[in-house]
Amino acid sequence: MPELDRLDRRIVQALRRDGRMSNVALAKEVGLSPSACLRRVQILEQQGTIRGYTAIVAAPGERERHVVIVRISVERQTEDVLNRFEAEVLKHPEIRECYLMTGEEDYLLRLEADGAGDYERIHKEVLSRLPGVSRINSSFAIRSVL
């Protein structure tokens, strides 16, 4: 899969938040014309970066998922390590947000899990396999204030 540039990553992030957003709204959010934005989305679909669009439907009586805040340190802050890490993060829908940070940790992630057991699976199968990871520090959110 080809490397994603800054605009492609912004498109993917926006569509992860709202896969039903109109092309006009998407173009405005990422700073492109609607035609240029549509071309990029079509290329991302053809390349397999965007594999589809899904409706997440809550089953009757289903409880909310747990929010987990994860702080990650990488082994080196080289362009290659950061690019490989970020490209891999975009492949995992359970990672809802990812921020490159200043301070002690390099990245802050917000993800959702069905509980401690599901988070253990995500930690083992996703987080610990991200390229360049040297340390993972996680916290479960108690409740949302905003």
C-alpha cells in the first residue's frame, strides 16, 4: 500500500469520524476543491486504503463501549519511524483518534473496547505490534464530562 500524504491522512481521519459526510463537507474540512477531494477518495478506495463504509448499529440493550486513553512512546523519532507508525494506526478502526504529542510520550490514542478482555486483545494484537513502539501506557476513562 502506498504511503499516505498529509491530505490523504486528513481525508481518512475525517471519514473515520463520519463515513457519511458529503464530498463537499469533506473537501471543505481538508481544504481541497470538491473535485480534487473526490479524486483522492476514489484513489484511496482503489488502492484499498479505504476498504468500505460501515454503519455501526447498537443492538437492543447493548452497553456503551469503554474509552481507553493510550500513551505510546516510540523507539526513535525519525521520520521513517513516525510515518510507519501513523500509516499502521490508520488501519485499525478501534483506534478512534491519534495525536503526535510533545512531552514524555510521542503519541496519544483514544480507542474503544468492549471491556478489559477486549482491551487485552487490542493491546496484544494491535498496539504492541505497531511499528517502533517502545512503551505503552493505558488508562480507562470513568465517564465523559463533555
